[in-house]
Amino acid sequence: MTTSTILLIIALVALVIFGFWFIQYSQLKNEERKRQWELKRESQKSVSPIRLRAYERLALLMERTKPEHMLMELRSKEPEALSTWTVGQVQQYLLQTIRLEFDHNQSQQVYVSDEVWDQIVNARDQMASFVISIAAQIPVNATAQVYAQTLLTAYISNGLTPSDKALEMLKEEAKSLM
């Protein structure tokens, strides 16, 4: 056997070993990807329902902080509020409702995208500003009933509100989970 034959045999053996190693490596990588996919799929089974509940809760937050809902809730808790409270008292009730509803659902931000969460925060801030700005437009001696009516009229005439935009984003993102 000549040196060139030995080198040829060594090269062929190295090529066979490399080929065998490459095939094994590819199979192991494939198995690893398959395992990761299975883990992700199993994880999705438990995470998806939690995420969907988060979307539901945040949608409820957007609905509960709309003026018509907050005023109906005020009437159910305090039937005489709009006839006996001042504009300032109703305004404080609305602002407190917005803050409490938001605080109660703040942990849900971990389940939604940053864009959706930013839209929800914007909706909260815009609603609080709206409640304050309408109160500032009301005459000092106006009744809470006048304030409530002005608030509802102005809200309805606003068209697509920040709450509506946040709700739409929530729906779109929730649909992408299904």
C-alpha cells in the first residue's frame, strides 16, 4: 500500500465519519425542534385560555369605563345621586371608577402586546381627561343631571373613541390567538 492509497482510505473514512456525524446531528436537531414544538403546543393549551380571559377582562374594562356604563352603575348604587350630588361629586365618582377599574385589571398587561396595552392606557387617560373637561364646561351652579346629560351627549358625538380603538385592537389580537 502506497502512501497515496493510505491517504485516500483515510480521506474516505473521514468522509464516511463526517457524513455519519452530519446525519446524526441533523436528526438530533430535528428531534430537538420537534420537542420544542410539542412543548410550545402543550404550553399554548394552558396559556391560551388564560390569555383569552385577560382579553375578556380588558374588554370589560373598556366597556365599564364608558360614561353610559359608569352613570348607570352610579344610578344603581345611588339612585338619588344625579338629583342630590354636585357636579364635582359625580366627576370624582367617575374618575375613581376609571382608576379602580384600571387598577383592578393592570396585571392583565402581561398577556397582551405592548401596543394594545398602550392603547388601553391611552383610553384610560383620554376618558379621565374627557370627564374633567366636560365638568369644566358646565356652569358652576349646574346640577349633576345636567353634567351627566352633557357628558353622554358629548361622548356619543365623539365618534370613534379611544376606548373603541382599544377594544378593536383587543379583538384583533384575541382573534389572532384562535
